[in-house]
Amino acid sequence: MDNTYDAIIIGGGINGSSIAFQLAKRGRKVAVLERERLACKSSGAAAGILGAQTELTEDGPLFEFARKSRTMFPELVKELEELSGVPTGYQNKGMYKVAATEDQLLELKDLIEFQTRAGEKAEWLPNNELLKHEPNVSSSLLGAMYIPNDGQVDARGLSLAFAKAAMVLGAEFFEYTSVNDFILQGDKVIGVQTDQGPIHSEAVVAATGAWSKFLFEKTGLSIPISPVKGECFSAIAKKPLINGTVFSHGCYIVPKQSGRLVVGATMKPNTFDEKVTVSAISALMEKAQLLVPGIADAELERAWAGIRPLSDDGLPFLGEHPSYRGLYIAAGHFRNGILLSPATGELMADLLDGKVEDLGPFRLSRISGGIHA
Amino acid sequence: MDNTYDAIIIGGGINGSSIAFQLAKRGRKVAVLERERLACKSSGAAAGILGAQTELTEDGPLFEFARKSRTMFPELVKELEELSGVPTGYQNKGMYKVAATEDQLLELKDLIEFQTRAGEKAEWLPNNELLKHEPNVSSSLLGAMYIPNDGQVDARGLSLAFAKAAMVLGAEFFEYTSVNDFILQGDKVIGVQTDQGPIHSEAVVAATGAWSKFLFEKTGLSIPISPVKGECFSAIAKKPLINGTVFSHGCYIVPKQSGRLVVGATMKPNTFDEKVTVSAISALMEKAQLLVPGIADAELERAWAGIRPLSDDGLPFLGEHPSYRGLYIAAGHFRNGILLSPATGELMADLLDGKVEDLGPFRLSRISGGIHA
Amino acid sequence: MDNTYDAIIIGGGINGSSIAFQLAKRGRKVAVLERERLACKSSGAAAGILGAQTELTEDGPLFEFARKSRTMFPELVKELEELSGVPTGYQNKGMYKVAATEDQLLELKDLIEFQTRAGEKAEWLPNNELLKHEPNVSSSLLGAMYIPNDGQVDARGLSLAFAKAAMVLGAEFFEYTSVNDFILQGDKVIGVQTDQGPIHSEAVVAATGAWSKFLFEKTGLSIPISPVKGECFSAIAKKPLINGTVFSHGCYIVPKQSGRLVVGATMKPNTFDEKVTVSAISALMEKAQLLVPGIADAELERAWAGIRPLSDDGLPFLGEHPSYRGLYIAAGHFRNGILLSPATGELMADLLDGKVEDLGPFRLSRISGGIHA
Amino acid sequence: MDNTYDAIIIGGGINGSSIAFQLAKRGRKVAVLERERLACKSSGAAAGILGAQTELTEDGPLFEFARKSRTMFPELVKELEELSGVPTGYQNKGMYKVAATEDQLLELKDLIEFQTRAGEKAEWLPNNELLKHEPNVSSSLLGAMYIPNDGQVDARGLSLAFAKAAMVLGAEFFEYTSVNDFILQGDKVIGVQTDQGPIHSEAVVAATGAWSKFLFEKTGLSIPISPVKGECFSAIAKKPLINGTVFSHGCYIVPKQSGRLVVGATMKPNTFDEKVTVSAISALMEKAQLLVPGIADAELERAWAGIRPLSDDGLPFLGEHPSYRGLYIAAGHFRNGILLSPATGELMADLLDGKVEDLGPFRLSRISGGIHA
């Protein structure tokens, strides 16, 4: 392994790979260090919905960031697919956030009003209209908020496309390489200690998802990110049952190629355990059959889990360490890591380039308690 | 492939392999022809319960045959494991057929009375006694019929043990070899046509399970066996949850090694489709969690299906063709193919040896309508 | 299952699905009967090379048919992907048929001459030119015949795309449905006997690959098609090693997405056994490393086998039964089933439509010995 | 997670589980912390040979330790299987270390002399005798050193049997729980920091294999253990080809149940990468076919890799930290982790119990350079 880089990225998930891609594109010499395999954790487990409007239900910097990131997809996926040859599965057939009760209906109507004011498309479809769009959803639903612009990708595909495109542009990826510590010198970072020896750079970015906390402990910073497990399953319907993603309280169904449906996801806080339990799949199956009854006859394919990084205030951490120059973090994207990956890559590259100064609401100095000894 | 055998067995499932084993033990030169792989259909899919008393709830020849077969296990598995080196997973920790309602309770008490009269052990355990035996079953059950002698095996293991033991004794097994037709001469069989050419023998046994009907059509015999699909799943509990098999209406849970639990099984008539549906696993998971709530936290391992052969009167067909000498069938064991495999092997070998004359209730001549042109 | 169709196709492989697609497009009511799963045999096992010029090395009707089929791809895959949503992996980056010895070089130069005369592009690349095109092929090769127009597909993807597109157009596919016999009436076919009962149609097409012989035996026709097993493996290179397919005596390497390389294939005659042997993979690995040394460091992914249908004269059988009207066969494509699937679908549809009369060199009446009792 | 234990074991591999078993048996309250799943690294990858005489070819403390450990197997596996219900696959059919050249023959004869002097059984079998024992080994070998007492186990099975038996005796196992640091107080350990929070104990044992070095860096101790990757494959022979393990330079073949053969293993230093390369499997296949030609026809099953921990002097580290009381290591078993697990468990339990004082040659204070700041 060559020993000095313009930037070292820790973590070969979707955000680490996106940052590497942006930096490589700007001519930087980049190394990405991944403990196991590329996209082997939450980036490979995600259902891939780009829910800027579905997932984010109130105004604020994250909503802005998400909308910006969503607009980057059409052009970006084209560029990535051309460079990498890896299909991203990007498609934009909208989402349906359904209401089964009057309370949910009122909540959705408020949301539509807010989003319309914000300049986004969102529309109420009463039961009969919903069934025209999606004849296979349950006829007992009251209706749905229709969001034409929330698309989806193959999360693992997009993640590998970022990585392979970055490789084509000269970035180096080292799998099965653990980072055990930062190498600090005075008030700046100068490299990392890996289980293969030290590597040097004056810019180190930790894109380490739910595993971020421990690495930073030694720098006196207690990053409030905790793991939240999500379990999913996939099934193959003989004929496509839905065109857009169907989204309800506690369950979403995402249509993939060849009749495949991905159903997610549980929320189990404070665990790194990736085992899929009987109760989780049982509950998801029950909810999915209520939403789209025809899934009952689909063939069960497989079940899996991913570990999402949740910050205490729900916002990701994107910024420089308050005490060490050159040491950055880009983590805490929770359920929106796939959606936010384009904007995260660009923003972090701008930050390393000195093009932006302060990431405002995403900066690390917001951590309460701040730096400890 | 050598061309003349003392006996040809069609089907490399558990009964075909058991018959081959018994014949090889008696010095016969045997060929077993399997369309795909040994134990690749229902023999490899079965949960392996030996439910002589659990599954068979009324007196008659099948109950007698099942009890006889069950007694053969302890000695037979020892012999097979020594010869083949393949573990059969045989264990005898009993079954619990539970009652959730008063009606079920009365039904079970009748069954206990009948089985006690028949000389079998069966005992009513009220709720508190059941929980002493099996502390992890639902505390809301009224109790269970406890059958200490209904054990279980690894169905696939036992099936391969029969086959490998038969091989050690000289039997030849040909996988990926389809039989397309019998070769008949006057009123007797003289061989079979395979997709690799003809093979000759004056004794041909079809141990072809749910696939038996079509092969016999051309002999003028319409064997009333139909396929019944059964879906299952397995899960791994951190610690063993149950010692014996727990059996209820529509669901059983079988404890295997290392905390593995096999949960079965659906009953879908008239299909050879081996796809596992969402609705099937959803329903089994719900029932299993009601029976043994702790399974909720077990890790989902995998799901699969098998196709059982059901005859119109519920009895297997074991006997010679009414019109062609030397042509035998051993099929239609429905949910009891594993349990009945020891006795089936012995009985069919006796029949080929001329040691028994008439298989009475299992004979083919009971087919209504009889022979057609 | 509805009971009467305009056409019944036996076999859910790529040619059965292609025929179904063409018929459905013409408004016919079509049923496809598949014994197991769609594309589960050779169509799902093939490496997907479209070797019109690579595989077919002499003039004649098969070469013409192959060239015609190859030209259909660009438009057809676009249509199929739009209708079905299934990616076919079609790409056209050419093939390199390499020479390691002077004899091979001379043979290739003759071939180039023949193909140039036939109006096809084919060019000799000496060692240094070859290495400019493909820097990772062995530098010890003498050179290669470069065929810019022999592309490739994901064989399983294309097969499912045909099937799903046919479904969208109304064709019905029945998996796990075996055909046991034709139903004949006088001199015509009127349906088939399946293990789910009879289905009727006055047009029945057997697209049954290596399994064709047995079905036709009862019609007095001994179709000279035999099975030839081919074993393959795939490996994942960190970076793409080759752009086009590299083809030598006894081994080809096909570059797929994300650095995947498919290496094939052995030729084992007269067996339906799908087991992959140690010797086969060992030999392929040795050859592949000689061709493209960098594959040594690629990660072994998996190994598999398929069973190809070889006719006695090397030509497929495409035509009507000499004795039974309405009974057709489309089988015997050997190593070219994927390449020939577009033209086979169209030709068979034309034949059923009465648009073509006689398939000349592919007709069944060429079978020597002809009809037997 | 309960917060205070008599002992904490880091690592749920075979040695961590063996230590936990011995401590639990002595009534200690034990927690085992495993970063992923039990036996998921080298313990689950090992071929399971117990090569006390095959692997260890010179006198010294490791040879003594290995012989002692080997004698513990028969009784121990019985106890573990009874407690845990997990089969260990223990069998003792000897090993054959073969000679293909005169040099190898002379080397083996020296080895036999040494081992005979040491009181162990070892015998030279010339070619014709070897072929009587093992008719399927290559007839071109000069002969073999026959070691009747070097048996084998299912490495993963034994590892889980240790763990499950320990659980039955009260030990607690926490999967998906990473240890990020020791908690030290003055000159002793008082617990560990995990990604789920701190856990306390005054006895902490790191059974962390090739991953040991980094954890100890912060204690000022640079443990000279490095990773050595080993790649393997398995194949299924129709009939058992060998009875004992066949062992040559660079390749061994271990016979498992049902005709399965495990072939290992490469030696790639200084990498944690678990990917299996084409060149590795290609080389192993070639060697295996030279040793036992019949493996050519066996069915390739799968390929995998494990990461073995190699110390600089070849001896494991078994002992207490020179600077911190209560902090122990048991790692560096290299190719002999399975063989040494019984003795390691007992020795470490004795050490924690104060029954032994100094582990002599295995102690940590032998590390050259000693403690650094």
C-alpha cells in the first residue's frame, strides 16, 4: 500500500465511496479503507428509496439537503453507470404514502400542504384515484399522498457504482483493512493506523456510519450516534404488483426488477446484531399483506438486516473535528444514507477543498458537552 | 451403466433407498435411478417427525404398519450410521400434541384412551404438567397429549444414510437419470427405458412419490396419488427452547441440533410447485409464536417446500402391478414417508423375495375402476 | 388453468420464451409449460456470448441464421427491456479469438478471409495490436482474430425478459408443470397431457432442448439430439481485466458487470448430470490463467453446469412433425441457443402463422431412418 | 447485559469458547464477547485436523502441549456432545504424510525416528503398504509416514459444542459486541469498553487470534502476531475415497461424512483479506488430483478462507500481561488452534484459578523489546 495520500476515507459504504468519487474527480489521490467488503453493511442492506419527501416531514436543513441531493440523481447515475459499468437501478416512479385511518389522512393532508408551499409536488389521491394508479393496493385504504419525485435505486448497485467509478478515476480501495486509530500531531491529523501499518494523509474522512463513535473516543469527542437495526425481506411476484413504492406506518414495499418486492423495515435501537428474527419478518409480512394483498402469493426470497446510524438530533454529522485540523466525519445519515450520498460526496469534497467554510447545522461543534479530555 | 440387475428401483428418495438397502443386504444386485439428486424432493424437505401416534389417529393397517416401522429405528439407525458414516439425527424425546380449546382437549383424551387400549404409551398432561416438561410452550394451552415414543430424525440424513449404506453393500445409484417408460414383455416387466438407454431387470420398483401417476398411465393403471405441497421454515434459537416436538392444529415445531427449530407445514393440494409463499410463512410464524412464544426472537434461517404423495384413501400403495409381473410400486406415504421407510424397505424386499404374498390393504388391486385399456 | 390455447409451448427456456413472445405479440393466446422454473436449465447456465462469427466457422444455413439473429438484438433488447423491466445485459464490445500456435494463426487467417468474403467484419490483430486492445491478455499469444460485432448478453436476464415481456402481452406461463404426453387425433395434435391434467391446442411447440428426444419417441420419431454438459465458473476481478470476450481453444472468458468474469466451458457428451467436477474447474482455471494471467488474483465466485442439446448434424430442428400437423419442435441449438433465440422465435411464429412453408435444412424430415412405428 | 463477571473472554472462536467452558464448569460467571458470530473466523474455516505429529515436527514445549491436548479429545468430545447436543465429528482414523521424492522420504524417516523415541506411534509405509491402507492415493508415491493417532474433528462443530456446553453451564455469550478497549486501573484490568457500554471484571482473557495485536497496543505491548490467510475447498465424492487424512507438501485432503473431502490450504502472510482467489483453488486442485486422482470426478462444493494467527517464534501466547494483573491473552495458535483448544481451555482456567504460576515458553514476557511506553 502506497503510503501518502491527499485524502484517506475510512469506510467503503455508499458515503465513503461517494466522497472518494468526488475527490478523485477533482484529481485528488485518495485511499478508501474498508474493514470488510465494499457496501457490506447498511449500504448493501438498504431498500434504496429516495424519500426526500416521504421520510422528511418537516422543514429544516435536512429537508433542504435531501431535496438538493435528490435532484443530483438523474445526471449522476448516468455518469456513474458510464464510468463504472455498474447498473444503479435508478428509477423514478413515485411513492404512495397511504392513510388507513382518519388521523393518518389528516396528517398527510398537512404534509401535502407544507410540501406544496415548499415548492414540491405532493398530491392527495382518494381511494378510487389511488386504485387507478396502483390497482393492487388494498381497497380499504382511505387514500394516499402521492409524491411523483421520490424515486429509488438499487442501494448496493449505486454504492458499488460510486466505488468502481472512483477506481476508474484513480482512487484506491483497500478491503479487509481496519483502522485502529488516527495518527495525530499537535492539532492536526497526519494519518491513520491500520492493521496493515500506518498510512499518511493530512485529510482523513470517517464515513463510518453506526461504527463512528468508538473511533472518535480517543480524540476526546463523544459523537452521539447509535445503531438502529432494520430487518427486511424480499419476495418475487409472478407479475409486477405495484409501480411506485407504497409506504405506510411501519412498512414500505419497494418494487424492483423482475417482480421482486423489497419489504422493510423494523427499527431496533442500540444493537449491532444483524440477525433477522422470526417476529420481525412475521410482523412485516402481516403489514405487507394488508397493504398489497397480492404479496401473499409472492415467493419468499430472502431476509436480511442492516444497522443504521442515528444521531441524537436526527441530523448527520458532516464537518471537521473541532480540535484536529484535517480530521472529518460524514456519518449519522440514519434512514437516508442512500438519498443523501450524492450531496454528501459533493459537500465533503467542497469542505476538503476549502470551498465551504462551515456546515452549519451539520457541524460537529453542536455536540452537547463538546470536547472532553 | 451395467445392463442387467436383480432389481431396479426408480426414485432415490428415502423409500427407494430403503428398499435398495434391504435388497443389497440380501445380496441382490440393485440399481437405483434418480432423475435429479438423491433425497432432492420430499425426503430432503421433511421435518423428520416419526409420528406413529401423533399423525395416525385411528386403528387400522396403517397404524399397525407405522408402529412396526417405528420400532425398527433404534437398531436400524445404528446399523446405517456404522455402514455409511452418515449421521441420521435420530432422537427419541417424545411429542406433545397440544390442546388450545376444550374441543381439542376432548379429542385428545379420546385419542389417549384409544392408544392406551392399543398398548401404546400416551398420557394427558394438564397445563401445569406440560409446563414442567416444556417450560417454553405457551402458558395459555390447556395441556397436551404426551407421546414419549414418537421420536424424530434428520430426514435428509436418514435418506442419505440408507443410500450410502446400500452403496457400501454393492447397490449402484445413478443420479440425473430419468426413467421414461417401462419395458414390458407379455405380462411381465423386463426393464426400463432411461434417457441414457435401456436397463434390464425382471423386478422394477417405482418409489416415485407424488410423481408416480404418470409413469403408470401407460400400463393401463391410473394410480390415485396426488401431490400436496408442504411449506416449512427453520429458525435458530440462542438456547434450546423445547426438548420434544410440539404439535398443534396446523403447525408443529421440531427441535434439532444447536438450537435449530423446524416449523411446518402447510397443505396445498394438487400442485408440484415448490415455491414458498409469503402467506404460508406468515401463517406458520404466527402459529409458531402462539405455541412457543420464545421463537419470536429466534433467527430466521431458511424456508423451503416439499411435495407429498397423497392417495385417495390415505393408504400407501405397496405391491405388484395387477397386470404385469415384476412391476411394483411403493408410493403414497403422504406425511409419513420418513416414519414408514424402514418397514417399507423390509416389506418390499420380502415381496420381491416371495416371502409375503399379498399386501392386503396396501395392494394395488384396491384401485377403483381397476385397469383401463 | 384455462383449457384451450392458440398455441402451447413446452419449455420455459430462452427459445420457448422467445417463441411465446413473438406469438403473444401477434395476438395469439399462448400457454408456456415449464417442468421446473423459467430458465432453470441451459438458458440460465449459458455464458451469453453471441458468437455468430466465433462459434460458426463455415458457410451454410446455420451461419446465415446466426447472422440474421445477431442483427435482431439491438432493437429487440430495447423492446424487451421496456416491456419487461428486466435488464438483458446486452453489450457489443467484440470478441478476440486468439492464436497461441502457428497452426491456430493460419486457421484464423483462413477464417478471416472467409468471413470478409461473406461480408462480415473480422480482422487479424498481431500480438502488439492485441495488447493495445486488451492489455491484460497473455503477452505470449501470437495475436487474435478480432470480431467487433460478436457481442454478449446476460443469458438468464434475456430469457426472463422474453418471458416477462410475453406475460405483459398476455401469454400465460405455468411453472412446475410437466408434459407427459402429446394428445394426438388422427394426423394432428390437439393438446398435451400434463401432470395437472390435459390442455388443448392445435399448435404445440416443443422447445425442450436436450430433453426433446423422449417426448417424441411415442410419435414414432427418434430425434437425434443428445445432451452435452458444459461446466463454467465465475470470478470477480477488482478492476475490469478485459473489455471484449477472449476466446481460445477450450476456454473463453466473458467480461460481465462489476469486474465479473465468466469462464467456460467443458464439453461432456451424453450426460444430464449437472454436477461440477474438480477436474473441470481445475482445467478451466489453468487455461484461463494462461489466457488472461490477471485472473489468478480474481475472487472465485461460483461454479455451475448446463446441459446443451446437440443434434447429429449440428443443426437445430425447427419445423413441423412429418406425421402430425400442428406439432412442432424448436430444439438442438447446442452452444448457440442464446444467439439464435431472436430468429428462432420469429421463424417459429412465422411457421405457425403459415408465413413460411418449409424450413429447409432445419426441417425434421431430414432425420435419417425417418418415422418408425 | 449484566455488568460484572468473574471473567470476560474476548472472542467467540474455539479457544475463547473452550476457556469459557472450563471456567463455567468451575462455577465461574463468564461473559464471552464476540464481534460478529460464534466461530465465524478461522475456527469455522479450519479443516479440523488434529495434527500433533503431522504439523509439529520437532521436540519442544509446543509438541508436548499438542500431545497433551490430543489425549484430551476422546473424553472431552463425549462430554461436550452430551451437554450441548452439537456433533463434533470427532474421528480417529489416522493421517498419512506422504513422500513423493527421495528427499521427502528421508525427512519422514527422520521424523518417524524422532517420534518413536518420543514415545509416539509413527510408521513408514512403503508404496505397496500405503496402497493397502488407502487404495485411492496416487500409486506413484514412494510411501507415507502413517500416524494412527492424529484424528480430526468438524472444527466449526467443536467450536459451537464448546460454546453451547458453556451456555448450558451458565456462561453468557454476546454476539455482535465489539471490544474497543480495556479498562485499566493502576496496574490491573477492571473491565472492557464495548460498543454496548462498559462491562466489568478483574479477569479479562483476549482469545482474539490474528486480531490480537491492536487491542494490546494501548497497553504498551506490541504482540508479534500476524495474520496468515489459508484458502480451502470442499468436494463430494460419490463413494468415500480415503479413510485417513492424506497430507503432502502444500496440500492435505481430509475425509468428512458422506464422501465430503476438505482440501487445504494456502499460506498467504500479512493479510486479513478473506477472498478466495482463482490461483489458490487452481493450485490446490492440481495438487489434490496428484495425491488422490479420484478427486478429479468429485463434485466441487464450495471454497472459503480463514485467517490464522502466526507469532514470530511460532509459539502461542498464553499468559498474563507483564504490566497489568488480570489481563490475559490466549492467541497465536497458527495452524493448530483446533488441536490445542482443549489444553488451552484447561491451562487458561488453571492460570486464572492460580493453579499454575508461569506458563514458561508461552508467557508474554518473552516478547523482544518488551513493554514500550
